[in-house]
Amino acid sequence: MGIRRLVSRTRTALAVTVATVCAVLLLGAPAALAQTVRIELNPPTVQAGNRVGITASCGDNLNQARVESDAFGQVVLQPENGVLTGAVTVPGSKAPGTYNVRLTCANGSTADTNLNVINQARPTQGPAAGGGGTAGGLDGRTVLVGGLTTLALGAGLALMSARRRRGGARA
């Protein structure tokens, strides 16, 4: 009778374990699905007037999803290769700041992230970095005097070198 009781208890323990695992898997599935709702921006910081790429996930990613923000308005993401994708241009007149971006999936799930918009002034011309006669403060005469001085020094060094060679060959 001892073996039968042991087998019966083992079966009961195994059945309870299987039931617990099944319950955890079934009850945990909605939580796992909720974790797959996400949104990513590329880049997360953008100059006003530039495009932002949007990648999102709503779990199955079979349906379109909507993204809204005060930074750019509304855009619809399309399913592509197992993810939801889209792009939008932030208007050039958008004030700098941090804007909320909200993803709304077809099933009603949502996810949020932030977009940082900057509006840096763009230079109208490059810096005055020099480059010979174009550097500030140099005129044609200064460049000419510098060039002639360099040429004269080079000629003087060449003459001195030639005299030393001649003098060194006699000794």
C-alpha cells in the first residue's frame, strides 16, 4: 500500500504543478502583451524643420496605429516587417522644448515617449578661417613681403651651405 500512496501523491503533486504553470502562463499573457506596446523616436532630439523616424509595437503589429504630438500633429504608422513604422517632419517654426508623443494602438493600448525639439540658429556663411590672403588683417602687400623674406632667407642659406661645402673640400 505504501507504493500506491506514494504514486498517488506524486501524481497529485505533478497535476498541481502543471495546473500552476498553465495558470501563470495564461494569466501572465496579457501582461506580456502589454509590455510589447512601445514607441521609439529616431532621433529623440531634432532640429525644428527636420524629420523624425518613428518605430512602434502594438503586440501583433498587424494593424495601423496612430501617433499624436503637439510637436508635429498626427501621423499613422503602417505595419512593416513585424513593426509599425512612419516618419514625420517637425515644422521649422516649432518652438524649442520637450513634447509628449503618444502611440495609440488599434486595440486601445497606449505608450508615451518624449521628443526634444531644438531651434538653433543656422549660420548664413562659414567662419573666416584664413587661408592665405583671405585671412582677416592680411592684404596683398603683407603676403608679398612675407614671401620675399622667405625667398631671401632661403637664398642666403643656400649660399652659406655652398661656401661651407667648398671650404670643407679643401681641408
